[in-house]
Amino acid sequence: MMRTRSLLLLSVGALLAFAPACKKKEEATSAATPPAAPVPNPAPAEPATPAPAAATLTDPQIAAIVVAANQVDIDAGQLAIKKSKNAEVKKFAERMITDHSAVNKAAVELVTKLKVTPEDSDASRGLATGGNETRARLEKLDGAEFDKAYVDNEVAYHEAVITVLNTQLIPSASNQELKDALVGAKPAFDAHLQHAKQIQAVLASGGTAAHAHSK
């Protein structure tokens, strides 16, 4: 159980690293501004929520974060398709691959149009590392244990992504087209979260997730 709980927080922990990273940058650029309160470590049963921070990310850094965040979920979905025997979990994973691939494609097209070159930061690198660690641990699970861990992680991850979009990425974007694209992506993430929660509830009740699919 403790192994599974640790697994669920890895990718979320990478997202939660955004707030401390922005806090450090804020302290370095404005000594007169009091530092933001530290984000508490996430409790095993409930991921912590990133504290709002000042808009300090650059557009190139935001672009890299968006691509990294989507790629993490694409990779997790590909693993779920390979390992899960649950039809609805596999359908959800396919949806994650399709939708997040589309978001990444649109993001790349937009930054190319804007002549913005994505720039890695601690946040984007942390996402990639957290995603790799999560997949490595999911690889060791099978059957119902894998399905539960994957879906629980998807719920926590999308909750964290939505919070970071609202408190970090959208406020930080200086280009209006980029800001509009981030705002436009929110409904898809909201829909993913609700879909994942439906499957999570069915799996928790011992069901097969056969009726959990929702567009």
C-alpha cells in the first residue's frame, strides 16, 4: 500500500515543484517582496495544492512545461494500453494519448508561429524525471493493482495540472495567443479529470469500469 501511495505522488510532486521554483526566482528578482509560503509536502492520501505564485515563468519555459506535462501523460497512457486488461481503462488511456498528443501538436505549431523556442527549466526537467519514475513503478504492477494505481495517478495528476495552469502558466504567459491557448486547453483537462474520477469510483467499488466512460 505504501509503495502504491508513493507512486501516485511522483508526477504530482513534479508539478508541485513549480511553486518553489517560481518562489526562488521571485526572491532573486525582488528583495522587497516577501517570499511565498512554502508548499507543504503532499500527504499520502491527498496531494497538496500548489500555492499561487507571482508570474515569473517566461513564454519559452511555459512552452517546454506544456510539452513535458503532455508527454508524461502520453507515456503513461501508452503503458496502460500495454498492461491493462480493463477495457475502460484502456479506452481512457487511448483518450489521453489522442488528446494530449493533439495539445502538444497545437503547442508546437503555436510556438513555431510565434518564433518561441521552448526552454527547459527545473519544472520541465522535474516533470520528465517524475514521469520516468512513475512509469518505472507502474511497470512493476499488474492487473487490478495496476489499474487502480494508474487511474488514481491520473486523477491526482490532472488535478495538479489544472491548478498549475490556473496559478502558474496562465498568469505567467506574456503573449496573448499563448495565454489564450492555455485557457482553451482547460476544458479538456477538466473533462479528463471527471472521466478519471468516474473510473476511479467504479474501481474503488470493485466494479469493472464498464460504465465509467464519459466524453
